[in-house]
Amino acid sequence: MIGFIVKRIISSIPILLGVTLLIFILLHIVPGDPVTLMMNEHVDPDTIVRVRAQMHLDEPIFVQYLNFIWDALHGDFGVSYKLNRSVATLLLDAFPNTLLLAISAMIFSWVVGVPAGILSVVKKYSVIDYFFMGSALMGVSMPVFWSGLLLQYIFAFKLGWLPVSGFNNPLCLIMPAVVLGWGAAGTIARLTRSSLLEVMGNDYIRTARAKGLQTIAVLFNHALKNSFLPVVTVMAIQVASMLSGSVITETVFSIPGIGRIAVNAIQTRDLPLLQGSILFTTILVILGNLAADLLYFLLDPRIKNK
Amino acid sequence: MESQQQAIEQSQYLEESFFAELIQSFKQNKSALVGSIVLVLFISAAVLAPFIAPYDPYNVDMSQQFQRPSAQYLLGTDMFGRDILSRIIYGSRISLVIGLIPTLISMVIGTILGLVAGYYGKKTDYIIMRLADIVMAFPSLLLAMVVMYTLGASLLNIFIAISMVNWAGTARVVRSQTLVLKEKEFVEAAKIMGVKNWVILLRHLFPNCIPSLLVLFTLGIPDAIMSEATLSFLGVGVQPPMASWGLMVSTGKEFLFMAPWVAIVPGVAILIVALAFNFLGDGLRDALDPYLKQ
């Protein structure tokens, strides 16, 4: 068992390295010199040369990459061109906000998605089933930025129940969490439904029914536990994708998180900041997927006992 | 020769029954049918845009700024007095192109790499699949954002960004199917007869992947449309004054509380088209998955 965990962790190292290399190459083939872009055109050439040397941009790209990895391993992501602060500090300041948003969205998606999926099975092919499955499909088909604006218009402007944006009181979290969690809730509901339906076709369910148990009892005592395996795994993967998907939600609701930093960095062409925020998020996603794999392993006794 | 003939006949038989079954199951699946109808409307709007748009989508008329939806302007006007309905009709062209072309490119790349990886195995497989792992590990929106940062915002670069992100999923599916298919007798037979590898890939393996590719393609289109809308919303996609739905929502958001229709209406268009494709994709999957059909 420990062997599997160690193997799985080791196998994610090349992926991590590959991802850093991909980010690095993509960001460093930008046409034009980053220093010139950053300082406008009216700077004397000597300054440009000096700043380039300061940022090690005059070295071969391979050396730059190794430096970058070495520094990143030490928690040093460089200094933001525009804000002139350490990228690591900026990211660590913003991370709790993104995490809080992702956790709230996750809780929303579970609280809504799981019961919706179960109800759809209990009332299979009824109005409730179609309603939930329709909403789930809506969740996937709705652009996140648009549903955010729609909620802002209805709940903040028309009804005045919730603050439009900001991040200074718990009420501010409700709309962003719903917007970010809606799609995930839909996926969870659909998966819960299909997985539960599959389990309900098994022999031991027929046995449970044959001994006279009510549908509800069969569902909760026999079927649910077994149908949860794929659902739990997807939940873990979704935590990761929410951390990265929060980019748009943070932009719409002005939440000072990692996603906002990344978008601002693109707009101001702040290379170290963009590089740092993307790398940070991607590592989180990879770790999230790793956690999902390990969770699956721990939950499924069939794999565990092998 | 005979067995090759047989294999061809068999694949023709497969194709016929495949389409017959598809039509049969679509007759029963109302949401897929509704999805198809919406899509026909969407595609006709895109193709016939100059003929059906009531106004010029780029015509600025400040005296008509922020008109509410009315008989004159069915969906109202935006901050420059441009007719929103006309802009949505023209915007459908961008969405259609963005939906089709990058999805097609990424499917072609993914199919070729998936077939090659699955068929040749060993090192080739290892390298291609690790590459796919890396791309899949990368949150797709962030990857697209990085590509747009590097290449600059333009329609062509959106093609590149979306294609670069989406091929890996296709490659995985095609590879896993190829792994199963290459053990089948008809591949074995073709090999013994000395059929060239690329012919086996193209004539024997590829046709068997078409049903899954069709589903992936249908579900990939709304994804691509959504990616374009999101990139444009974040300001790294289509640039003004082009009428892209995502960009329309983005510019309209400044006036959300004053003239909500400017931002909300284009979003409805995205929602309807994405929903239609998802209905169709789900319908296709149900129709093609014998396991689910039971």
C-alpha cells in the first residue's frame, strides 16, 4: 500500500517538471524584450542592459530555466516588475482568499449536488428528476462570468440582499461560491445519479428489496456507500479545478485572490508575477489530482487489498 | 484479399447500422432533437448574418444609446447605440468558427497521436502520453491565458490556444480504443496479409473510433465556444469592435445596473447554444453506448 502511494507521488514529479518547463517556454518565447516592454520605450539602453543582467535575462534560456527551478524550490518566485514586491509574498497573501472561495464553492456543490442526485434516483423520470438534471446541464452550459453578473443584478441590485462585490464580510462569499460551485454541483448530481442507478441494478440490491425493505432504506443502507466511490474522487478533482477556475469568479466579484493576480499580471505584462501565479495554481491542481488518486485508493478496499 | 474484402464489408455494415440506430434513438430522445433544431437555427444565423441582421452591427449612433428592448430594437441597443440583436447574429459567426475550427484541429492532432501511441506502444506511447498528461495537468483556462499572453490577442491565436489545450483528451480516448482494437482478429488478419501500418491505422482502426470521436466533437464545441467567451471576457481574446458574445458581456458589464440587457442578452445566446450542443452530445452518447441503452 505504501509502495503504491510512493510510486504515485514519484510519478507526478516528471509531470510537475514538464509543466514548469511548458510554462517557462511559453512565457519566454514572447516576441519583444520583457524589460523594454515593462519600462516603455523611453529608457536609455544602458539601464535596459543593467536591468536585464539584474534579472538574469541575458543568460541562455536553459540556464534561466534551471535558475528559475532552483529559486522556486526555495520558495523564491522573483520580484514583480510592476508592484516591486516579492511574488511569493503577493501569492501567499492572496492564497487564503482563493482557498476560502474554493472551499465555500465546494461545500455549496456538495450540499446541493448530492441530495439532488439522490432525489433524482428516488423519483426517477419524474418532474423532479428532469428539473435537477436540466439544472445540472444548465450549470455546465452557463458561462461563469455571465451567471455572476446575473446574480449581481438580481440579488445585489434588484433585491439588495447581498453586497455586489468585495471581500470584507461573509455575505460577500455567497454569490461567488454559488457561481463557482454551480457547475460542480451539476457534475456531482449527474454522477451521483448515474452511479447510484448502476449500483441499484446489482443482485444484493434485489436481495435487499426481496426481503421487504423500503426503497429509502435500500438506498441509504445498501446502495449509497457503494455508489459514492466515483463521486468522492470527482469531488477531490473538483477542489483542484475550483482553485484554478476561480480566475473568472475573482475577477467578476473583485476578490483579491490568485486568479485576480494572474489576470492583472497579463494586463500589465508582469512576467514574474504571471509565471509565479500560474505555476502556483498548477502545482495546487496537480497535488489535488494526486490527492484524488490516493483517496480513491484508500476508499476502495478492492484496490487496497491487492 | 478475401478477408480484406470482408473487413471492408463489415465496416460498411457497421456504418449503416450505426446511422440507422442513431436516427432511431434520436426519434425517441426529445432533448437531442430540440438541440439539433436550435443548432440548425444557430448555423443558419451565422451563415445568413448579412441578410437577416436588421441593422449594421458596427454602426455607432450615440443618439440611440441604451435603448430598451422594443419593437424597433428587439433586444435593445448598447452604449454606442448599436443594435444588440444584429451584433448577436454577427457574433454567432465568431462562435461558430471558434466552435468548429479549433475543435477540429485539436481532434485531428489528438486522433493521430492517440492512434500512433496506441498502435505502436512502447516508447512512442510513453512520450505521447506523458505529453498529454502534462497538458491535462495544466488547468486549461490558465494554459489558454498563457498562450494568449505570449502570442497576443487575436482570433487566430485563440484557435492556437484552444487547439493546444484540447487535443490531449481526444488522444487519451483514441489511444485506449486503439489498444483494445489492435488485439482484434481483423487487425491481426490485415497484418498477416502484409497491409502497411498506416493503412491499418487509417482503414481499420480509425473508422472504429468515429462514434466516440463524434461525441467528443459535439461536446468539444461548446467547450471551445465557452473558452473563447471567457478569454474575450478577460480581455485576452477577440478585440473590440468585433462582435463576440463573450466580449459583448464583458463590455456590457460596466452598465449592468443601468442597462442590464447589454450584458445579459449575449450571455443567453451563449447559454442556449452551449445547452443545445450538450443536449446533442448527450443524445449521441446515449445512442452510441450500448451499455447505457439497456
